Amino acid sequence: MRTITLTQLRSLKACRSQLETFERLFGEACAPASLEETLELAHRHFADFDSDWTAKNLLPAAAWADYDRVTATAWADYERAKAAALADYERAKAQAFARAWWAASC
């Protein structure tokens, strides 16, 4: 069983707000009994915690490297999608300006 405790987080110098959030949600410890429960907790509380800090401080080195690789790939995908969306937005703004300017000029 994999358990995370307040004591463990304190020893890793987690910030006060994260300690308070952990204690409010889980009390002294969080010990999911299965991978499914672990995944469900991760999805439910993703926004409550600094996931990068948690991964870097709680995962063994090899697991951290895998986490870092997977999240770097996902981040690159996000950046590509964001760049494409920004280009579409800029085109729409340019077209909106040109049409409004032309209509106002006539």
C-alpha cells in the first residue's frame, strides 16, 4: 500500500496551504487501496495540489523521469494546439477589423 502522510509532506517542506489542503481532505494520511482508487483520487484532486511538486518530491527517480517525459510530451501537444488556436484568433481579429473598417468607411 502506498501512503502519503502529513508528517512526510512536512519533512519535504511542503508549503502551508498544501499541508492544510491535504489535512482537510485526508486527515493525517491518504492510503488508497488500489490503482483504481489512486487514479480516482488523482483525477478528483488534481487542481487542489501542485502536481509537479508532489511528483518530484514523492516519486522515485525512475518514476519521476517517466512522469517528466509523459508530461513534457503532453505540454508540447498543448503548446502546438495553443499556437494554432492563437493563429486562428489573430486571423479572425484581422478579418473583423478589415470588415468593420471597410463598412465604416463606406
